[in-house]
Amino acid sequence: QVQLVESGGGLVQAGGSLRLSCAVSGRSFSTYSMGWFRQAPGKEREFVAAITWIDHITYYGDSAKGRFAISRDNAKNTVDLQMNSLKPEDTALYYCAATSGSLSTLPRVYHYWGQGTQVTVSS
């Protein structure tokens, strides 16, 4: 039983920043690699960022490189996504996800998902 709860979404103007947070409960958080994905209406779920559980190695999708930063705090069982220089095209429902496997950009390898938090960026 693993539960993920996202928070921190909202409405922000283009160029602004938001920090999303995902709280994890139920299992040993430190054994999971964590990812952030997003999905806009009519589009497939898109990889945003991920972080490993062993060395905190990070990986970013092309849309996130240079603007977003993923981090995790195993003591607090949280993973955050700092989003800067937001653009209208960043508007989407953002999900955190967990996998007991290696870091991956593929949604199908993540077995636990949160409910999502909405990010809306106005122009």
C-alpha cells in the first residue's frame, strides 16, 4: 500500500514559478525512484523529471531542462518539483509517481500514482 499526494499547483502568470510537492506514505520511500509526469487535455502523459533512490541522480525531459528541478527528502518522504520560467504550454495536470525499478521516462514502469495537481500558466 503506497499513497502519493501532490500539492502546490495553481494559477501563475508566464515567467513565474511554482513548487510542487509529493508526500509518500505506506512503504519505504527510500527504495523507490520517483518521477513527475504531466498530461494536458487531448495529449499523452509526458515525462517531466525523475530521481533515483540510491544516488539521487536526476533526469529531465526536454521541456523541463534548464527550468525545472526535482529533489527528494527521504527523511520527510517527499519529492518536490521546482518549476521556474513557466510558460503557457506547461499548463497540465501534474502527477508524481513511484517505481521500485530503475529510473525511467516511461509511465508504464511506475506502479504508484498520485491524483495529480493542476498547473495553469496564463499568458
